[in-house]
Amino acid sequence: MNIHEYQAKQLLRKYGVAVPQGAPAYTADEAVEAAKALPGPVYVVKSQIHAGGRGAGRFKDDPNGKGGVRVVKSLDEVKAAAEAMLGHVLVTKQTGAAGREVKRIYVEAGADIQRELYLSLLVDRGTGRVTILASTEGGMEIEEVAAHTPEKIISVAVDPATGIQPFHTRKIAFGLGLTGDAVKSASKLIASLYKAFNDLDASMLEINPLIVTGAGEVLALDAKMGFDDNALFRHKDVLELRDLDEEDPAEVEASKHELNYVKLDGNIGCMVNGAGLAMATMDIIKLYGGEPANFLDVGGGATKERVTQAFKLILSDPNVEGILVNIFGGIMRCDVIAEGVIAAAKEVSLHVPLVVRLEGTNVELGKKILSESGLPIKSADNLADAADKIVKAVKEAA
């Protein structure tokens, strides 16, 4: 789960992380009131969407205008910037051509920026440790830095047995070329970020840019946070920050039924149990010349009702021209899947080709149920056969 910049800063402030003063606003008048509470005379008005590159982005109705982050110097300019953002669609590198409608903004105090740096925390799956990445190239995408100047990236893995130690923070601070009070300020900030990351079960925390002010203070000028969905039951306060407007409606609906769904750009819907098998299914569809329309893992213990919901979810995508069901019945029985498939097909008045591959517990009973259903369901003997049949069926239907 992701949250907005201002929400991340509110969380980090509780952990002692230095961030500029600011407040969210949903209308231009609220933006002005938020600015009045700041010292001024410089304010920053920021569009709040779940995507990076907001400053370099452009609004659809004003492609040659200013971006989604604007520095202004009066209350009138704050209002004008808010009016230019709220209710308008911002397009960035990460939103795609469709862009995102800006429904809230963040009004923040201007900062005396002397240097821009980069800092992030993530879980390194290779080492199983929280790893801190830092770079002197603040304001740039870390992927670009890694591709062109990897020597400018500092990486520090923290042993969970000891937690973060002073030598970790000093290594990063000195690696960033900081001196004097800035070293102390950065060390405190990094230690606080690490505690917040662990306490909140974050999966990613990125500060870009991390800035050094003229007074030598190190501040988090931006903040992006993502959280481990499996740990959200421990953080009701974080879960309340979820902005459903920033998520795909189909993915939101899937989460209500404990389905793992991600919409893709293809035309062959997939319903699979198990993330690994789902990935393999998408790969083999592409191998046979098709394009998967989604990633959908119904889980190991799906019920008939959940399978029905999964079908409805797949068919809610107008691009879907065929469906491949690929189930290995371990915990999940093939006869339950078969009943769910039939119930769903009848309920939604299935109008696209459907290929089902079943294997595992009660597989023969499952196949018998499908064959006696009276529905035009094609059975497959193995995964390759299933992919071949659904790709051909979609092409023939077209």
C-alpha cells in the first residue's frame, strides 16, 4: 500500500525526522489558509498523487504550462497554483498517458536549499536486511544514477540483530560529503528513518531530494512510502491513510475478496492459484503469441464464491477476449474450482472463449463437472496445451 507525500511526512515527523512545515488542502481556499500558517514569504504547492516526477509532469489541459510542484511567493500565487492543479489531470513518467486527477494538494514552507541528496531504505531480498541507499545526485531517479554513475551510490546493509548503529549513519553522512553540524543532523535523521521503517513495516521509504540547508540542517524535502500489505493488520492508523481514488477500481474490488489482482494491457484473462504459477501462466501465454490481461491469484484456499468473484473481476475488463483458468489442486480441490467456474460462467453470461486446465486433488471429479455442465468450456491436458488453445480460440473469435 502506498500513501501520499504529506501523509508520509506526518508519520515521519512523529519519529523525529526533520521535514518542512506544511498542510494538505482540498480546495484553493484551504490552500490559502494553510499558507497563512507558514512563515513565508516562499511557499511550495505540490500536487498529491501516487506517482513520482510530479515537478517535471504536465497537466493535460495545459501541456506547455508549469508542472505539479510550484514555488510561489504570495498568497495570491498559492491560490492560483491550487486552482491550476485541483481537479486537473497531471501526467508524469510514472502515470502513463492517462495521468491522474489531482484531488488534494500540499502547501509547504519554502526551504533554503544548498545541496540536494538522495536517500532510501528498502528490504534487500538477497541479504534479508534493510538496506540504506544514498547518493549525492539528489533530485534524479536512482535508476538513472545506477545506470550511468553507479560509483555515486552508497549502500549500507543493517544487521537486524544489532539494528542501526552510529557507524552506519556516519558512513552514509561522510559518503555524501557532509561536514560539521550537517553530519550530526543527517545521522539523527537516518537513524529516525530506520526506526520508522521497521516500526511501520514499510517496504520502501524514499527521500528524494534530501536537502542540506544554508544553516547545515538536513531535511526530508520529499517522502515516498510503501507498506507491506501483509502487516497492515498491525497498523490500523496507516491503513486509514489509504486513498482508494489513487488505486485501480478493479484492484480495490479484488482486495475486498482477498484476491491478488493486477490489471495488465493484454486480452487473455488469467485465473490461477499461486503467485509463481500465475507468473508462469502469463509467461507461457506470451510464448504462444498471446498477451495476458491480468495477474490474478485466487489463493490456495479459495471458495466457490471467491472463484465467482474472480471471474466477474476478469470480465469487468472490456479488453478481455478469452479466459484461461489454470489450477493446481493442493489445498484447493479441483471440484470446488469447477463448481465456481460453472457458477460464474452462468452468472455473468460468459461470452468469451474459456479454457480450463485442472490438476491435483479431485481432478477427475473436477473435469467431470466441467464436461457435464453443458457450457462451451475447453479442457486442457497441461499448461502448454492450455496456452495454445486459449491463444488460438481468441484469434479465431476475432
